[in-house]
Amino acid sequence: MKTSIRIMAILLLAIAVSLLSFSACGQAQVNAVEDDIKLEETASKEVSKKSTEEPVIPAEVKDITPEEVYTDMISEDPSYYILDVRTQEEYDQGHIEGSDLIPVSMLEENISEIPVGVPIVVYCKSGGRSASAARMLVEKGFSQVYDMGGISEWISAGFPVVTD
């Protein structure tokens, strides 16, 4: 009889411990659900706040042909800025009239020399440095950046160059 009482006591104790454990797990699950609800409410507020703001469209580099630069910009629109990113020696051998020279290796430290709010046409010898420089300008916040590629295409098209 004492053995059966002991077994009953042990069973009751095991049941009590199980109930307490279950109760603690249940409370943890309730807390987790409440945290999830708070996170969803915060995210929802952020989304509705952003939906009332004007969307930000990131600027991107636009490709432009030498023909478009010559006919649309140089001949028609004097508000453009032409940037040659080659070396001084290359520039002296021949460049587009009115272009400014800032070698790509010095562009970041001379970024303040670039006018803001006007279309910027970037070129180099064959297109590699101009692409790199144009991306840098966009990353620095310039929004109207055109990559013409290389002056070799300009010359092949028969457009004039100035030599120093």
C-alpha cells in the first residue's frame, strides 16, 4: 500500500511539473506572438509613411552617341558640360572644343569643379575610363550624366577636334 501511495505521489508530482512547464511554454508563445504583432504594426506604419513620400528614382548613366552630342547638345543646347577624363597628353593631342579636362584618376578630388544641374557628357579615348567616371558622378549625386565613350568614335564620325 505504501508503494502505491508513493507511485501516486510521484505521478501527481510529475503531472504538476508537466502542467507548470506547459504553462511556462504557453506564456513564452504568447509573448512571442505579442512581439510579432508589434513588429508588424511598426512595419505597417513605415510602409504607409513611405507610400506618402515622393518616390526616389536613382540616377543612372545614359549612353549617348557622338552624333547625338554634336547635333543635339553642341549645336542645339549650350547648357551642357563636356568632360574629358583622359590624361593631359591625350587631351593636348586633340579634344572636343569647349571640353574640360579632369583625368579620371583625379576626378574624385576635383568633383567640386563639375557644375551641378546641367547635362554632363563624359568621354575618354575608347570608353573604359568614361564609363568609370560617369558611374562615379552618378554615385556622387549628379543626375544628368551621359557616357559618350571614346573620342575615337567622335573622330571617326568626322566631327572636329581642337589641338593644343
